[in-house]
Amino acid sequence: MRKKNTRELENILEGAHTKDFAIFYENNRESMMTEQESFPVYMKNIFREKKMTQQMVFLKADIPERYGYKILSGEKHTKQRDTILRICYAAELTLEETQEALKKYEMPQLYAKMPRDALLMIIFNERPGSIIDVNELLKRNGLEPLRTSGFSE
């Protein structure tokens, strides 16, 4: 049986009742996200593969350590996509890995038709330097720098 996408599952759920959940779950189990597919697990696996500590990543991302730990543990949820992008860049994720991380965090993926996102896609491919260098590049092109913890730089 093929995996259903989110839209297909949502369409099925529109007419469902709570008594139908067990049947829905059984019929769609292979399409459901498991704990192993969650953002915290995904990121921790990448850190392990790249032999990076969370502390190293938060320092490179210029994110307060306690805040970073809370985001990666799932204790806190940020609405700032830039915070997730900072973590991904600091952890040296590829563009593809970053898109997957954003998806798992339920954030919009980088979109090539948006100028800032397009430059960020190039940045993730090219890796021009530190977060400071990234922000300088964004500013030089008349685009907003990556914010941290909800504050503008």
C-alpha cells in the first residue's frame, strides 16, 4: 500500500468521527509520522553523524543555549523559521536536509520564488561562512537578516 500525503489524510479525516479513529489509524499507519521521524530525533541523529554537539551548534547559530535545548527537546516551539534555519546552517545541514528539518518542524520549506528564500537556498549550497557572514550577504542584497529568538539584529 502506498503512503498517503498530508492532504489525502486530511481529506479522509474531514468526515471522520472519534469512533472511526482505530480504523483510520490501522488503514493509514504507514502514512503516519513516527517518533523516530520527529524533528528532535532527526536533528540529534544529524548531530551524531556530523560529530557535533548541541552546544557547538547553538554557539555557531548564535542562539542562547538554554533556548536551543528547549527547541530541540520539543519543550518549546518557536514560530520563528529563522531560528530553525540558524540551527540547520550552524549544524552544516545540506539544503535537502534543511528542507526536511523545516518539514518535520512543520515550518514552510524554503521556496525558490521568494527572493530571500532563493538566496538562502544558494547559501545552504555554497556555505559562505558564519551566521554573521550569512546575515551580511542577506543585508547586502537588500533582504532581512536571519533573526534569532524573535529579535531583529
